[in-house]
Amino acid sequence: MERVKRKNTSVSWLFPAALVFAALGQWLMAQNHVPATLFPALAFYGLALYFGWTALRSEKAEFLKEKAMPARVEWVFFSLLLALAAFLRVYKLDEIPSGVYLDASGPALYALKMLHEGFHPPFMLPAFAANPSYLVYLLAFWFRWFSPTPEHLFLFYVFFAVAALPLVYWTFRQLTGPRTALLTLYFIVVMRWHLVFSRMGFRGIQVPFYMFGTMAFFLYGLKQRKAWPFFAAALFFTGGLYTYQAFKAFPLLLVLLLVYEWHRDPKAFKALLRPLLASVFLGFALAAPLVQYWVQQGSLGTRESELFIGKTVVEQNSLQPLVDKFLQTALMFNRQGEEQPRHNFKNHRILDDVTGMFFVLGLGLALWKRTERSCYYALCGFAVMSLPGLLSNEVTQSHRMLGALPFVAFFASIAVLSWQRGMEERFPSLRPWLRGLVVGLLLFAAVDNFKTYFVDQAGDYDCWRDFSIEATTVGETVLKHPDTVYYLSPAFYQHFTVQYLDYFESNRIHPLDLGQMNGQPLDNQLHRVCFVLDEGKSPTLDFLKGLYPNGTEKPFKDRYGKTLAFFYDIPGPVKPLSYPKGLERGESTTGDPDSSRAAFGRQVDPLINFTNIGDLGVSHPPVWVVWRGKIRIPQSGPYVFFIFSRDPSELDLDRRTVMAATQGGKGEARLTAGWHSLVLRCHRESNPDVALDFHLLWKKPGDPQYSVVPNSAFGPVP
């Protein structure tokens, strides 16, 4: 008896030791600014897992089994968690996020066109990563009941995020019991990873809704031995296929679950084979248009083909890219986070330290208990729904791994409950203190996530800037000044966010295309006219100031004083926009405009100050552009010309090439005072997502720096 008692006492201390070592491991893991902390952190986590396994293995109790919970208590906690989830996802929704990103505004714009213009979107929306237009129909229905404000747009995605939570809860409750399901729900509710994508208008937040709708009804059908839950599961499954690319991994998970259930109880599975096959047939029938599209395309989607890491592996003839991506993803949770500013800030780990610590312990526990039903489901779910992120050749992809998020919360919950039960059995006199410790840790997780999202991430400059903040500001400014007609540069006029925000004000908005507007009267229907230019167009603003000296400049600046958008407000009536000088522009999408019959544009530009491919009158490359005209040299001497561009460019003066390069560049020429012929060329073959910056600058003799060649230096318009 003495020996047994001493042995049990020694085992008892393994429980607190496991938590202490896990805490030390997480503390070191969080120090991502010190690379040397990684391996000690892994060592401490290894010790924590070893002590945890040893302690649990010595126990006869089954820690993943639950005792009953009174129904009233369960419903109270469940209701409180849903209320907390709703609060956290609508709190300051009109301020955070800082703007409406184009991936959210684009489908919203199409939904408005459906409602008010009879627009019928194509089956796939190529402008939004080739996603089905199913989302547009849902948004159109939403806007029938709610005004199309940004807050109501974000609320649409919040609705899907919160609506998924009961399905997640129901799924895990059927697998384990109410305590584990409630704790899993709590971790999701307070988790910043889930908060971010619930509030920003990201379509991938629908994935957990359709995933766990499928799984919940599938489990219910197995339990009740009824057919109708399988048909409900088929509806959720098919709906998910029409949402976001990451859901395409879910069929693999469903196959793994079916195989497990067949091995678990072959007799019961065979008895349900007919309704299962019928539900599969229903799913395929409803997904037929999508399957037909995939067959026609020869792939599961153009976006998937572009981003598949297998292409990189083949090109490099090495598995190193896959290994690197696996390591990046593994460290995303507890150490280095994600690089995308909209999703994260300064590579901060995506899990708080409490959730991250218990996630690692719970993952180890699930691997140890991998044959148990709940652990098998969670491990398969976590692995399969991580594939959309793991198999992408881009940086760490937390947004494509939203389907794995509930399983992360489940791992954390089983670790908390297993540790608590083990400690309470070993130290019954400390039960109140232990429960207080667990409650304190859970509250710390909630407070930490709240601060990290609503204070740190919301105040981060890169995150603030990345939500189409310039376009959002332009759209909101138009709404605030109903007495003003706006002329927007193409970067804003063609932006989905501006078009969505100002959909009902389109009669007051015009494109600012100086070449097309030369000599044309401006819209004087209201009291004022405002020119709006994007960042980098201060030379164009100076040119407009010369034409309209009575205007007022109202720049939109960031916290560092950098101008992100120029507003130039002119009191009406406003004279026609007219300038006598400039360079004649010719454009083509098939080759040199001088030799091609397909030249589609000829106009006169007052100066070469372009920041967007839309400035050239096209939306996508390829495009060839040639400018011709005269340039007046004010004094003889050496001149240095600089073409600021990412694209192949060429400058000829007096039929002599001064500069030719694959990415802009500079060239020097000694010129005499007077007029000289000028030919300027630009070619953009591809890269539609890269800004087309193209500026012609010069440095005159004696000038210390470059400046954009002004309109006054060019010859008369032909």
C-alpha cells in the first residue's frame, strides 16, 4: 500500500508539470523575434506532451467521456455563448474593419445590379478568383431586406459566421458531449482567427457553415437511423461546393468519415446504405452544373491550378517548397502568424497563448486517442481542411484554412477538460482553486483576443491601409457631399468599392480622363465640381490647379502625412476643361499602334503621369502604347530623362534612342534649346494585378532632382 501510494503521488505531479512545461514552451514560442527560442520551445512542448501522456496513461478513467449535464444549464451556457459571439462580431462594425475591401464590394455591387438593373451574373465570377455566382444571389436576397450599407454588408457575413456555431456545437456534442462542445464553442467565439474573417466580408467564412451542417446531419442520421438527415446533409454539402474554393477539400474528409463509420459498425452502416446512396445521388444532381464546368475546364478551377504548389515542386524539381510551406503553416498557430495585413498584423501568431498552448496538448492527446471517434473526426478534419493552405504556393494561408479552425478549438477543449479532470481526481481538496484557474485562463484568452483584434490589429497601419482605404474614403466622401459632381481618376472610378458605395449616386460621378475631356464642357448640374486623383498623381493635380486656380485642395493623408488621395474642389459654374499642348497617344492590344490596324485609341495627354492601367483606357494587358509630339528644351545642355516604370519602355528624341530598357530606366542627351521630336513607348504584356506606373521625368541642367515633364514643355495639340 505504501508503494502504491508513493507511486500515485509521483504520478500526480505529472499533471501540473505538463501544464508548466507547456506554458514555458508557449512563452518561448511566442518570442518569434528571437529565432534561437524555437528549438527550446519545441523541447518544452515535447516534455509537456510526454508528462501529459504518462499521467493520462496511468489513469483508469476515460477522460474523453463526459458526465451528463442538466439541459437547463446547457442551454443557458449555449445561449450566452451565442450572445457573446454576436456581440464580438458586431461591436464597432462601422469602424473595424477600416474599409470595404474589393473582394467584399465586388459581389455586393453585382447584387445591386441584379436588384436594380436586371443583371444576371455569369455562372462563374472570374473577377473574384473564379468563384460561383451563388454568393451574389444570396447578397441580392439580403439587400432586399437590408439597405446596402457597408455595415449591413459585413452583417451578412457575420450572420453566416454565427449561424455556423450551432452546427459546430451540435456536431461535437454528438461526438463527445455538452461540456466539450460548449468549451469548443467558447474557443471559437473568442478566437481572433474567427473574429477577423467574420467581420471583414470574406466569403470563405461560409465554409464552416456548410461543412458542419453536413457533418451534424450526417451524424444525426447515423444515430437516429433515419433517411431525412442524410438528405439535409446533402443540401449543405452541395451548397458548400458553390461557395469558396477551400470547400473542395471537404469531400475527401467526408470519404474518410464514411470509411470510419463503415469499419466502426458494418452492420448498421449497411442498413443505412440505401439512404446514404440516395443522398449522394441528390448531391451530385444539385452539383451537376458545377461538375460540368469543371469537366469543361479540365480542372477544379483556374485559381486552384494557378496556386497549386505542385507546379513549383515540378519547376524546381524539389520537395523543398512543400517542406517550407508545411513548416510555415505549422508555425502559423503559435509563433509567426500570417503575412497578409488584412488578416493579421506584424506576423503575430494567430492563436492566443492559452488557446495555442492547449491546442498543442490537445493535438497530442487526439493523436494518442486517434482511434476514438471524436479524435478521428477531429484529426481528419484538421488535416484535410488544412490542405487548401498547405498546397498553395503563396504565403501562409489562414483564410483558406477556416475549415480547420473548429478542430483547433476542439483540440484545445479536450486538453483543458482532460487536464482539469486529472488534477481534480489527484487533488480533490484543490477542486475550487483548479476550477478558478481554468476559468481565469479562459477569461485571459477572451481578453487577449479582444485586445489583440480591437486594439492592436485595428491600430496597425498596414492592416488599416489594406482594406481599400483610399477607395472607401472616396466613396464615403461622395456620399457626404450631395451638392458636388465628382470626376474620379480611373483607379477610383473603376474600383468596385467606389462603385458599390456610390451605386445610387452614379449620376454625380464621371471618369477623369483628361485626353477624352479636352475641350469638353464639365457637368455643371450642381454647385460644385471635385476632381479626385489617386496617389502618385500630384503632377496632374498641379496641372489642374493651373486650369482652375480658384479651387481648394483637400488631401486624404495617412498618419505619416503621406497623401493617399487628392481632392480638388472647385466652386461652380466650371468652365470647360481645355488645354492646347500635349502628346498624342496611340494604343493597341495586338502590337505597335503605328503598324497595327487594331489601334483602338488616339487622344492627347497633357503629361505622362500614369498610375493605373485604367489610365490608358484598358482594364487588362496586353497593351502597347506610343506617344508622339514635340518637346521644348528651355536651355542647351545635358538633360537626363527618367522613365519610372515596371514595364519595357523606350524614349526617342529626334529619332535617336535615348533610353530603352525592360523596366524603365534613364538616359542622358545633350540637347540644344528649342523644339525636338519625341516618341515614347510602353508595353505591358501580362501582370494584370500589378499597378502600371508610367511617368516621364527629366532633370534639367543645374536641377538637383527629377520632376515630371510639365505640360508647358510639350508642343501644341495637333
